[in-house]
Amino acid sequence: MTKKKAATRVLVSSCLALVVWGSWAYYVNQGSKTVWASAIGQGLFSFGITVFFTFVTEILHKKLPKHLRWMAPFLPYVVAIPSLIYMHWQIGTEHIVATITPSVSIGIIYMALYGRVLARSQDQT
């Protein structure tokens, strides 16, 4: 996987995360006085965390012993989930669980697949 191709994939995925999960937060919190703050917060967090997770996963995948590399895509969630809950709590999001559950669930699947791509690309080199 070339660096340019990886960077493009990360940017596209991050932009998609911003739009999809920001829209989802807006939808779930319609009628709330914090609907826009929830949508913007969720969208920006999703964008940033997608970039960050991909970067951290790549580093962890290189640094961890081979038998522990399967953990690389999941370790950043230890920090991200509490941070996401705290951000929405500070904003005053009314439906925190409904707002974050889909993005966290899909994000875990995405990162697991990304980790698998990393493993395959390293096995081929």
C-alpha cells in the first residue's frame, strides 16, 4: 500500500465519517436545543478520530509483537469512547447512547478491517 493511496483512503474515510455521523447525531437529536452542537461535535470528533485511529493503528501495528497486532485497531477505543461520552455530556446532548452507538460500532468494524489490510500488506513485504 503506497503512502499516497493510504492518505487518500484516510482522508475520504474521515470526510465520510464527518458527514454520516454528524448527520446521524442531527437526526437522533432533532427537537433538542443542542441539536446543532451535537451534530457538529459528533461530525468533527468522527473526522478527527478516524484520522487519529488510523495513524495510531499503523504505529501500534509496527511496534507491537506479531502475536499482539490484532489488538492494534481496538486499543485507541479505550480513550475514544469515554472522550466521546464526555464531549456529548458537556454539550448537553439528550440522546448520548443513541448518538454514539452506531459510529462506535461501525468504527470498530472499520478499524478491524483496516488492521487486517495492514497485516496483509506487511505479510506481502
